[in-house]
Amino acid sequence: MWRWILAPTDGAVSAVLGRRVEWLSNPDLALPLVAAVVVWTNVGYVSLSFLAGLLAIPDDIHAAARTDGATAWQRFWRITLPMLRPTTFFVLVTGIVSAAQIFDIVYALTGGGPEGSTDLVAHQIYSEAFGSAAIGRASVMAVVLFVILVGVTFVQHLYFRRRISYDLI
């Protein structure tokens, strides 16, 4: 679908603009467009996660803060945002892990090109394993990626550990 939308001659975006634009062949445009497609595909997931987090905040806490004279802005900064920290942690961890695993969109839209501008980690591992037949090198790259992701997740956990409270008060 995205290849059709971004097609230079008969694509929807080029038709709306009224001119031919090489969206996926231009190294300056390809990576931002891949990023936009990734964001587009993840907006629903992140929105539902935060909606679930918002619905999990008890109304009693906001009512008590309102009774105590807290403004909407104070309730947001002192109640809503701190109560969303577990959700924020979850979304950050899954987002970083997902970002490192982006393969399908890159493979379908650009195949890692043009000029390697969209050759992200997962696609590079795939290219090493199946394009260059360097299974050992691809395996090492995959293990290093795994270790980096575990390290980033651990650092995030340490950062959020003191800041996340599952208690109501």
C-alpha cells in the first residue's frame, strides 16, 4: 500500500502534489518516509496503551485533588503524569525494541536503498545472512543487537524503578 501511495508517477501523494517526486529513490527522502510509515503504523498501539493507562487511574484521586483546590494543570502534572509512568516505561521499552527490529517496512519500501540510506540494523543482519551468505557475521550482529537491547532495557528499568509506583497514594 505504501509503495503505491509513494509511487513517483501514479502514487497518491504525487497525484495530489501534481508533480513527479522520487520519494523512495531519493536518499534524502527515503529514511524520513520510512520513519513516517513506522510512526503511522505504531500510533494506534501507543494510543491504546496510553488510553488503557489513563483509564486505570482512579477517578477518586482526581476528585480528591479537585476538592483540595488543584487546577487541571496541577492534576495533570502531579497525578496523571506520575500515574502514567508504568505505561510510559512499557511504551518506551517496546518502542526501542521494535525500532531495532524494523525489517518488513524497509524491505518492502526500499530494500535498504537508495545508497544504503534505509539499511537499518535488522535489514543489515538479513543482508549479511542471506545476501552475502555470511551467517556467522549476521549471527554475531544479532547477538550484539540483543545485548544492546537488554542493556538499554536494563538502564531504562533502573531509571524508572524509583519513579514508578503502582500504589494509589
